[in-house]
Amino acid sequence: MPAERAPMRKVREVLRLRHALGVSERQIAVTIGVSRSTVGEYLRRAAVIGITWPVPEGLDDAELERRLFTPPTFDETPGRPLPDWPQVHKELKRRAVTLLLLWEEYRAEHADGYGYSRFCDLYRDWRQTISPTMRQTHGPAEKLFVDFAGDTVPVFDATTGTERRAHVSSRCWERPTTPMRRRAGRKGLPTGSGRTSTP
């Protein structure tokens, strides 16, 4: 992009010399008195918006300048489709779900969507906008918090040697003096054994 914008009469002359007379960019640069890269930039911008020579009637210098040099933020046309970031964030909490997998699903749905690295950058930017904390107000011993570790662990019966799968969980009252850890048998149901307490 040129450092200083030429008057629109020079831009019109660039278009005329190129499209009506077939003059090279280098010759146009010498004739007009601007750099070759500036000529190339004007021609590229005009091609993007579909303007050649003659310039359409009724297109005055102000409108031509607005069309050629509108900042990208002014363009109201929608860009590439954005993923549903809250849904992406929720899916990432599931086991074996990665950003790569979610990006592949996104691209399968939107072929013109973002590439993987940009997808990751946008997700990280979005994640900075959410708060990692959740304020909860309640009295002492009013609620019990339970957290399962995820994967099950093998538990062997001491007498028979048979193996069972058990879930490991941590439970904590709001203001406990000794949090409890207990091995769970069937999903979420604590067994009587395996109870330990930590100070």
C-alpha cells in the first residue's frame, strides 16, 4: 500500500493507460510519477472491486476513493464463519476430544472456514474473555461437592482375587476439618471400605 495516496485523477489515468492502451506498470509509473508498486496496488484494488476502464458513469472521485480505499473494518460483508465457541469449549471437556478433532468437524461443515492454526488462535482469544471462576454463596455444611477422577481403577477382592472396576471420587463439605476420599463401587455409590481421611 502506498505511503501517500495519489489524487483520484492519477488513479483514473492509471486505469486508462493500463486497460485502454495496454501500457506496462513500469511505463505507467514513469508517466504518472509514482512508484511501480503503487501502480500495481491501484490496479489490484480496482480489479478486486471490478473497476476497469472506462470508469462507470456517475462514479465521482469521492465514491471511487471510498470504494478503492475503504478500510477493512468498514466492510460489512460477513467474513469466514466463526465456530460456536461456547460449544467448542464444552466439547473440549469431554474425554478424548481435542481442538484438532473439533477443527476437522468445523471444516467438514464449513469448507471455506479458518485453517487449524487460526482456529486455535481464535479459540485462545475467546477463552481469555470468559472468567475461570464461579462465585457460589451458601452456608457452612450446606452443600457437598463431589468430583470423580474420570477413569476407573481396578479393585481386587482379597479372598477371591476377582477384579472389579471402581470410580475414585473426592467429597468436600463447605468448611470441613477433614475432607473425605472414598472409593465408589457402582457409579456414584460409595462402598463401606477404602475410606480414608486427610487432615
